[in-house]
Amino acid sequence: MELLKDKVAVVTGGTRGIGYATVKKFLENGAKVVLFGSRQETVDKALASLKEENPAWEVSGACPDLCNAQAVTEEINKIKEAFGRIDILVNNAGISDSTPIDSYTSERFDQVMQLNVNAVMNGVMPTVAVMKEQGGGVILNTSSMVSICGQPGGVAYPASKYAVNGLTWSLARELGPFNIRVNAVAPGITKTDMVAALPDEVIQPMINAIPLRRIGESEDIANAFLYLASDLASYVTGEILSVDGAMRT
């Protein structure tokens, strides 16, 4: 069964890791997907990989500056013109941070907040206009386990992800009357390229701290996005879905 048959989805940060896995999962379930990346080179590489896997998939890409509201609005409007609608927006692009507080600069703090919070709003605002016009839609945000429990160092990152939670809860309440559902997924430690490159002596203590005794796969997170994007979650909104093997506790 194709859970997203003929739905039009936009996925930011869709060229690698969790974003790429989500794009692929949506395509496997019948969606038409536009992925956003930071550079045309990475967008082209992701599209080539997806097309090689299944030439029938309807997938395209773009690389607007997500911190530029006008650039994002223009791209969202292009997608609306091309497809006639936007059913799903996944705000996945973001950056992590581990800077010690003694080494923080206001510029670094602002950089994290710009991409992890402001860019989310830059995508939400024009997309909400489209979704209101068409009578509904789904907005999904990538939060993090550390938005719930914090982390030692890199305070801008959990702060930004807690802000994403606040946006999610508030938008769900404001947009519910327009049949727009808003949820977030809060991943735990996930096997991205960066994590996969860590030595075993670093990885093993992480695994030992996770009750399920394994690091999450990108597909684990993509499955959560698929559920929340589909009609299986038709009465689910305003939720921060933790996908972390219970490590947050």
C-alpha cells in the first residue's frame, strides 16, 4: 500500500542522512518529492542516485538559501505552480553544535539559530498559505533528543531544537482549524556519516547507554516521518515523536 500516493512533498536537507532517507521513503510510498539541498552539486548527486534506483520516481530538487525568506518563498511558489499543491513540508535542514560555552561567539550562536529555527519559519510561512488555500496539509519538523534532555556543550543546538518544539506545539494549535497537522520527530543518536566515522571506543559507550542497544538508522527516523505524513496519523498533531531507543531517559 502506498501511504502517500500522489501527495506532493517538500523535504529540506534532503540530500543525505535522515533527509535523504525520508525522501526515499516518501517516493517508495507514492509521493512526488522536491528535495532541498545546500548546494546544486549535492542536489544533483542525490537526484542521480534516486533516479538510478527507480527511474519512475517523481523527484526534483532545488537549493534556495533557507535563511533567506524571499528565496524560500519564491521556491515554494514555483513548486505550487508546477504541481498545483503542496501536501507535506518536512523541515529537516539544520546544523549541530558542540562548542563549549567558554568558546562561544554571538556569531556562532546566531548561525545555529538561523538555520535551525529561522529557516523553519521561512519554509512554514509560504507553505501555510498554500495549504490553507487547498484545505489542509502536513508540516513536519526535525527536533532532537537533546531538546528534551539537553547536552553538555553546544547549548545553541538544544536551545534551537526546543524552539522547534515550541513552534510545533503552537502551530498545531493555530493551524488545526485549517486542517493542517503539525508534528515533529526527535531523533536520538543516528548512524549518519559523521557518527559512522567514529571509532569503536567512542561508539560502544553510546550503544551501551541506549536501552535498545543499538544506534538508530536513518530509516528508523524516515519511518516516523512517513507515519506522521500519512493518513495513519490523521488525528495526530502537536506531537514531538521521540525516536531514540529510550536514550532520553
